[in-house]
Amino acid sequence: MTWEEFNEAVRTFLLVDSERKGKGVQNYIDRMIVASVIDLQRYIPSFRSSNIKHFSNSSLVEPDPESLSGVNSENINAQQGKFAQGKTRIKEVLIRRIPSENNNQEISQYFYLKVIPWSRRFELIDGANSERTQGIPGRIAFGDTTFIVAPKLREDEALYLYYEGEKHYSPLFKATEDELKDPVVFDEMVAKASADFVKAHLAREVDNDLSQYQSYFTLYVKDRSQIFINEKEYASSSAEQVMGQGVGGFVIG
């Protein structure tokens, strides 16, 4: 499920509340969905251990001149992206090359990038970077809020960061195309809990109905507790299975 699909699922559970009118109400709903998943991540450890961030070629840019420090930046085969999730542990970095008419693939190919220290980022922007192959999958360097990856992503490639840490999603009304495509580790039960959280805050902030607020928030707390129990019993997730075993990770931020 993607972040966009999760929001659609939450709005299905909201029923008539999903179509509420009024100045700023729809944006408020989007922001409350974000607030609900932040609260759930803080309560349920497994939701912090399996986060995923997605990047496409269009969401990356030429390396910032401040990062180059005088290095010749013409025609460099590297790109820079933003990753400002503080206090996170990167567990895996991979590139997925999706089948297309031009690459003659029948199934996706996966390339596991080598992570190098930020202090060595000039190796990526001031030197030749071979075309991506299974033997030479590419490299990436992480700073505090940005990263540089080489070689550049192709149009049929996407970069995925798998990490541990609290993820702050963008509200749907201001999310970029890549943010909408971000995979999430949430399911329909989480969408139901998020909807009860949103209903509670709509009742309090829009309707000024504290009784309804208490009723919906009690439902949310029960939902959250049940999800915690389920996650504790069934710790495996699709993201963990994709990442495989033996990855120690490293901390940034």
C-alpha cells in the first residue's frame, strides 16, 4: 500500500466526514491523518523499524554547488536528494529497475548500493561513474539532511531507502508525486484507527462536541492497543522480508 492509497482507505472509513465542507477542513483532515500515524509510530515499535522512502529520477537534482567545493560540476554523473529524517538508522539502500519496452526486462532488477562516508562524496562527483550493473550497482553517501548517489537514476529506475526511525509523512494536499508513491507498512486496521483519530479531532475542533470526541478517541485507543498486540505477535512485515538478513545499518542525524 502506498501513502496515497492509505489516505484513500482512511477516507473510506471516515464515511460522510470525508466530504465535510468548511474553510480548511479538508486540509485539516489530511494533517490529522499524518498526526495519527505519528502517534501510532510512537506507540508501536515495529512501525518505526520498517520505514521506506521512495525517490525517482525526477525527484533528484544536480549536486548542490556548496557540496562540490570548487569541483568541476559539468556533466557529473551523480544526483542529490533530500533525506531529513533525523535520528534514523539506514538498513538498506537499493535501486529497482522496472521492466519497460526499452530495457527488454520481463521482471524488475534490484541493485544494492554501496554506502560510502559523506567525507568521500567527492569520489562520486569528481570522477567517472560506471553504468549500473549487478557487479557495479553504484554508490551513495549520506549527509545530515541530504545524500548524493551515483550514477544518476535512469527513467526506469527508482531508489528505495529502508530505515528505522519515526517518519513524518507529508499531508496529502501538499505531497509530491514521489511522496504519494512512498510504500507504507500500514494496513486496513491502521486505516480504521487513523479514521477514528481524525473523527475524534473533528468532533472536538470543528463540532465543539467533547462527548463525541471522548467516544471516538476511546475507539482509537482500543484500535491502537489491538494493533500493538497484533504487531507484537506477528513481527514480520513485507518491508523486512524485502530487506533480507545480515544488514547492520548505520545511523545518521
